[in-house]
Amino acid sequence: MGLKKQLLRTALVLALLYAAVALLPRLGPQAPGRFEGVAAPPTSRPSSTAAPASAPTATLPPGFPSMEFAPPEIEVPEGDPIPIDTKYGLSYTVPGDWRNASGGVAGWEGTRGSVTYGAIAMYGYDYCPEHRDGARKAVSGMTGRNGVDVPTAAFEASRQAEIIFRDAPDDAVTLDYSEPIQFDIGGAPAVRYSVKASNLAQDFDCDPTEATFDVVATEGYSNATVAVFMIQTDQQIDESLPPDVVDRIVSTLRRTE
């Protein structure tokens, strides 16, 4: 009889311990459901005053080609069109009166972030000597993106016009965004946006009051799954770059041979 009581007592203690352990998770916060605490992506494009999205931190897929250094500058006779090879497996060509600076970078920085492009070429460099860093009438370049598709990369890159042209969120600058233009580059999908900036503030008389910013995103073949090309031009200045030249440069985008 004593043995039976001891066994019953042991069984009761074990049952109580089991119940206590089973209740422990309920004392803490519950795990979120499938959509709790997860912000859904926007279903419409942000307005021109929305903050540009930051670049994804995704890495390259396993085995994706990459190179440590950008291809060397291509030398051509003076006045001939200048081809620019990039480390993204894409090339473009600028007119012969541009300056090949494909080994360098160009960028903008403001209170809302920074924008940087490599594989650059410049037109009308140092036309405004008052600028400490050497102003240019136009600049082209390319960068890479991972973790996004081509349309998203093009859209987000175009909205970086907020960083490039605005001095403050409430300034007088007006940004006019085009609708996306879809085409292909060597059979790969490409998306282009054009941005026109007006009412730009002038620090010097030679500064522009208007400008443009064109971006094209397409498939990348090295160093990034998506390549983003840009041309930024200053307008309302002497010998500013006309729109048809921008279009011609965009039309030269191609996979590097």
C-alpha cells in the first residue's frame, strides 16, 4: 500500500511539472503571425518628396562573375567617339568631345544620403571655375544593384534625384518624373526614367537653373545582377547638352564584347 501511495505521489508531481512546462511559453510574448510586424511593400510610386530608398545589401548569387578592377580606359584618336567598358559587363559610348574618366567616380551628397557612380565620362569639365571641385556640364556613369529587379532598380535610382538636386526638403526645386520606358538591350529587359529639375538655386552666375537626370537599369553580367546607367546634365547654360545627345548615348548601351 505504501508503495502504491509513493508511486501515485510521484506520478502527480510529474504531471504538475509537465503542466508547468507546457504553460511557460504562454507567459511570454506570442510569436508574430505570418504578416504581423512585416511592412507590406508600397503599391504605388512615392511622390517626388519621398526619401529615396537605400541600396539593398544583398550579395551576389553563388558563382556570379566578378572582377576586382574596372576595365582599363580605351584610347581612341582625338575627336573619335569614346567607348567606356564597365565592370558590370556592359559598355557605352560618349561623343569625342567628352572626357574619359572611367577609372574614377562621381557623386552627390546631401542631408538625405549620397549617390555614387563609377565608370564615368564628363562633358564640359571645369566650365565654372568658381567651383572648388570642378563643375561639369554633363556626367555619365554606371553602378550595380543586387537584391532587386530591373524595374525596381530603375525606379529607386530615378528617385535619387531628391539627393542630387535638393538642398532641403522644403526648397523651391521642382522635379518632374517621366513614366517608365521599357525596352531591351541585347535581348535583356531595360527600364528608363527621365527627370527634369527646375528652380535650382545658384551659388555662382555660371550655375544652372535647370538640369536633367536619366537612368537606365538592365541586366548585369558581372559584379551585380542589375546594372544602372545614368546621365546627368546641367541646363540653361552655354552649350548645354541637348536631349538628342542624351538619347544617342543611351542607345549605345550594350553588352561588352
